[in-house]
Amino acid sequence: MAEPSEANANLLQPVGAPGPAWYTWTPMPSLAPAFAQEAEALIIRGSGNPYCFGAWCQRVPVQPGRAYRLRVAARTDHIGDMGLHVTPHVVWRRGDRPEEECAQDAIRAWRASGGMFVGDDTFLAPADCDSAEVRLLLRYAPAGCVAFSGMALTPAHLPGCRRVRLGTMRCCPQRPATAADHLRVYSERIDQLARLGAQLILLPETANTAALPPARGQDLWARAEVIPGPFCQLLAGKARAHGCYVGAGLLERDGEFVFNTAVLFGPEGELVGTQRKVHPYWPEEPQGICPGDGFAVMQTAHGTVGFMICYDSWWPESARALALQGAEVILFPNAGYEPRLLPARAIDNNVYVVAASLGSPAAIVDPVGEVLASSAADGVVAADVDLARRPKCHPNAGGNLNSAPGGARWSRNARSADLYDSIAAAVRRSWR
């Protein structure tokens, strides 16, 4: 079924038009910003109030269980963080029930267009709602000004499913092993997961050297692989043969230096991206392994993914840095890990986590912390997920506005970024 025409189906009345009028709202007089109407724009100014919190609103009838798209354009002045200070959202009203009993959904992202910011998002009206109160909110911006225009709430369709079958493993070649043994063992495991229909396959940390005799210094450097070397060629060939994505941890040599690195190859055998371990486990650095610097996401045909490698998992900022960049799946190659960390990382960041291990359970965890598949024994596991559906486990009324942190929504319930800057400053001070 085609989506209704936005031009003919807008439920919101234009500024100044007859019908449901736009009205102003603030929780209490001390929080009120300054409101104004100019032509077709609704304007809010902070007017020097550091705690300003107010919105232009309009309430319109909706059909429960139907999807709606909210779109708005905003011209701003002295607004440093759109996600923090400007929050267009929908309160799904249930008759005269109090607001805290009503689900609320907010636009989650903005894009710059023609000197303005444009935000739009699609939401599902809860089964028991009867109307939608659209709120165009300015918050905690004493010097800020925002002019809203082009407001539209239209019937829509939710994005379709984005199903992907994730595959992972607990696997380490039997010691003592050769480089050829590593190629053979992991080749077999990739083939097993491909037969199970896995479209994104993950191998453990340092899969090219995991069961070789211990080494350090120049001996470690000599066994590390220049990308792409023999192990990468295996991964690329298997990805191409099975038409899937294959990721793995490996020991990388780059010039005179050695890194603990993860790689991802795509269905054409192409190198999608690499990620170096940011937090080497404490014995790794005396062996000669250097740390990476920063986390980056990678784009696949299924969605956005990122790597955290083994010891990275003990720093909650690792997963958060990936989620803030839009990661939907965090790939977690490791030698061993604390299983209780995975639900926390998944819940905090509203992501799926896929763990492949040399000695701990293979696991696939969903955004509410449920383990979809796992194995404490050597072997492979797979699970189907829908990346278009990433529910949150916050127990209250529903919607995305007041749910668990989840990616870029992490700063919604803070007045500024000062708290997070102070955390970073405290870390730096602690080492002086």
C-alpha cells in the first residue's frame, strides 16, 4: 500500500489557520520561555532563563495502532546541540489521563538543509491512544532562539523489516597449532555458519595466531599479518564464496608496529573496514602490542556495525562511542570476557551485541539484554534479528522519549554536556 500524500494528509493546522490552534505550554511560570508567531513560523526564545522549558503545541485525533510521521524544520540561533535543546515530540494522549501515563516519541535526528535543520521520524500510535499532542519544545537554552516551520503529522507506514541472520562461534585451534591449522579450523567454522544461513559471521580475537606458541617483541612482530595477508585472504574468499560479511580479530603488522585489530570483509570480498583495539589487556603491551585510538562504525547492506575488542568491553565508553555514531550491531571478538557485561552494553546503547570467543561463550544479545543464542562449548550459533526493531526495556509508559539511554539520546535528560566534560576532566586530573 502506498504511503498517503503528505500534502493532502497533514493533520496539523498551519499557523494562524482555522481549526485546532497552536497553543503554548510550560510546566510552570518560572520555566516559561518567550513565545511569538511570525508569518508561518512558531518562535521560542530562552530569554536568559537557564532552565527554560516550553513548547508550542497542537492536539489532533489519530487512529490507535497506526503509524504517523512527524516532520518539522527549524531555524536556530545560539543553539549548540539540537539533540539536547530542541525536542519536537508527540504525547500520545489517552483521554484525560495524566501525561506520565501516555507514551511519548521524539524526533531522533536532524539534518542540515538550506540554512535550517530538518527532522522527521515515524512512530506507531499506541493501541489505547485517541489523539496526538505535538510539542515543539525548547529546553535549557538561555541565549537560544528557534523558529519552527513546515510542521506536519501525516499517516505513514513503518519502515519494513531489516532481517539479518547473525552467526558467531566459540573456537580456538587445538594447541600447539600452526598458521595452516588456524586457516583450516576457521575456514570450517565459517562454512558451518554459512550452511546455517548466516549473513554476518564473526570470528574471535587474534584468530590468525590464537593457538601459536607464546611470543613477544620481534618474534610477535614477525608472526603478525600485514593487511591483507593470508588470513585476510581466507576471510575475503569465504565472504565472496558465501555472499556474506565475515569479521574477525587478528594480529596486525603495520610497518614496525603491531596491533590487535578487527577486520570486516563484504560479500564481494572487499575490505569494509578495520578497528584497532583501543584498550590492550595489560599483558599485551609488554609483548609489544600498540593501542588503537578511537572507535568508528562501518556500513553494511544490513545496517551499521562497529567493533569493540575484548578488554574494550570493560570501558562503557567503548560501546557508547559506537552507538553515538549509529551502530546497530556491536561485534565483539574476544579471547574471554565477563558475560554479565553484555546485557548492560546492549541495554545502555540499544544495540545487538555479537560475541565470538576463544574461551568464553559465543553469544548473541538483543537490545533488551536477552540472550538470543549462546554456546559455552566449542561450536557455532546463529540467530535471526530485525534491525528495524530495537525495543527498549524501560518499563514506563512507552515511546522513545524517556526510555533507556540508547545511542544519541544519551544527553536528552541533562541540562548541558558539562557533566560529561567533567567526567573526562576528572579522568585526566586523576593521573596528574
